Amino acid sequence: MEETQIKTEYFLGIEATGRTVALLTDADGEILGKGFAGPAVYSQVGQERSEQALWTAIIGAFAGAGYSTRDLLSGGGVLPQVAAICVGMSGVERPKDENQVRRILTGFNFSKNMLVTSDAHIVLEAGFLPPEGEDENRPAYGVAVLGGENGLAFAKGREGQTARAGGWGYLLGDEGSAHYIGLEAVKALLRQADGREAATILTGMVGQEWKMPANRPDSLSQRVYTLLAGLGSGGNKAQQAETLENYKRALAALAPLVERSAALGDQVAGQILDKVADEMARAVKAVIERTGLDKLPPVPAKFRLGGLDFQLTPGVGQVNSPKIPLAIYGSVMLSNPGELRRRLQERLPQCDAPIATINPSEGAVRLAQQMVD
């Protein structure tokens, strides 16, 4: 028996970070299907693996909506028509990478309306809640902070202008990323072994995590350099990428130990997170200024009298400075006990309480829908 499909207007929103998540919705935003795959970040895995991961996630989303994966994979049926596709991908900063991802999507032949943007952009869209009194359907604005796989700040102004700061990779500055925090922990232990740093409970924690005597500076330094040794071996691109990812994963595994130690009052761990929070706060302030979010129109002050709410008109009475919407994402930003999150929030009094973004693909769908509104 042939499967029948109800014709509808589809939208695809895709998160392409350390994982790939494709979300298929109808025009009303109702989720019809989800698909999952491994990493599809073009700059890290190359065209073949990126294409494979994106395709696998998209097929999974349509399968969740009731389509026959056999027909889709074999090309035996007519491909569903998608009104618009948005991909939010880590590292899409260069026009070359963006164009390559566009070519991949074009080859899928699902839609002519395509948007390739950064992962931070879709995090902001997914985590945006309009301040009280504003239209809930208005375009998103505010700041997104990513801390986990990478570390950066992204802002979008009320008129749509965008800016980013940080996230320049493991060599040039990725403050707020889990591997950056892990590397700072190793550096602190080396200083402690030299007598240049105070004693820290991180010594035992790192030793247990890496299964080595962490109070032996030669063992620690050798471990880090061994992890990176493959980058100079002349292997192919896939091997080089795997070596780098193994290095970053090993260091990232230490980030939760730093947060846990800081929560226990460890001075060294607290100093690491203070340093990271300072850098991230500077990045946030930079993108706020570059997008004009530091000049948001004032919000009329409200007061209550006799059980009724009153609002003062700007220029007549007191007005309140509006808070800037803030969305956060990543293993470090969303961690428990949330020591870095707490420190960063203390340094950003101009921002509203952070909104945790759990499914950035929802932001990608929102951007896809805006393309045809």
C-alpha cells in the first residue's frame, strides 16, 4: 500500500554543532519530525562528512513526519517541497564556508530558500523572550553567549545589525569553551608543581580524571603535547581533525572539575573562572556597543495605586533602563553548579536574567519562517 502524505508547507531548521539536529515543522511552527546525526561542521569535518550528517538528520526529520525513508533515500518518490531551510553552523564566518554549505543544501533539492548562519545566531533566536510590553512576534534581538564546544558572544540589534566577539579557536582565543577552561586548569597545576601557585584540590581531581599523578609536571605536560602530536604527522584532513578533537575533548573533560572545585571554595579554580568570566564579559560588552543595544529606548516606569496599574510617560516621569535579552548555550554555560554562569551574570548588570537555550534548532526554524513571511 502506498503511503499518502498530507500536503503542507514545511520548514527545516538545523543545528550543526558537535551534533546535527534537524527540526521539521509546518507553517504554524508545529514540530512534525526530528532527525539526528553526528557533527556536520564544514570547517572541521570537510564536505563529504558534512553533507552526510546534514542529509542523515534531514531524512530522520522527514521519517518522523511519516515519510518513507526508503523512497527518500532511493529517489523513488517526489521529494517534499520545503518553503525554507535555515542551518546554524559553528564556524561559519568565512563566505567560502557559507557558500560550500549552500551548495550542499542546493544538491539536496528541497528548497530554493536557504539561510546559512552561525550557531550563535540560532541560539539567540531560540532563547529570545520579548520584554514585557513588546510584541511577542517581533524579531529577536539581544545577546547570545556560548560556552562549551566553543566560547563567544553574539549580538543582534533591534534593527537587525549583528556582531560577534571571541571564538577564534583553540590557538587564538576561545575563552568560555570547555577546552580553554581545561587548559587553564593544567597550566595552574604546572604552576602549583613549580611552587608558583597555591595548593588546589584540582590536583587530585585532574589526576583521577586522567589516571596519572597530576602532581608530576612532566606527566601533565607530556600528556598535553602527546594529544597534539598527531597534528604535525602529515596525515590526511580527517586524521588531523580527529587528533584535534581528541585533544579538545580531553581538556574539556576537566572543565566540570574546575566548576566543582570553585563551588567547594577552591581559590585556584575560582581564579580560573573569574578570568574566563572577565574575558566573556568584555566580549559581551563589545558586541552590545557594536549593535547599539547599549542605546535601547527607555521603558516607562510603572507603579500601583488603589489596585490599579499606572505607567508614566517618558519625559514626564521616571523611566527605567531596559534590560538586554540574554540567551545562553553550551555545556559550561548550562552546567550545574553553574559557577561560570553566576560569575558572568554578576558582570553583566545591563542584561536580563539569562534564558537557557536547550534546542537551538528551534531558532533555526524561526529564521526559516521569517524568510517567507
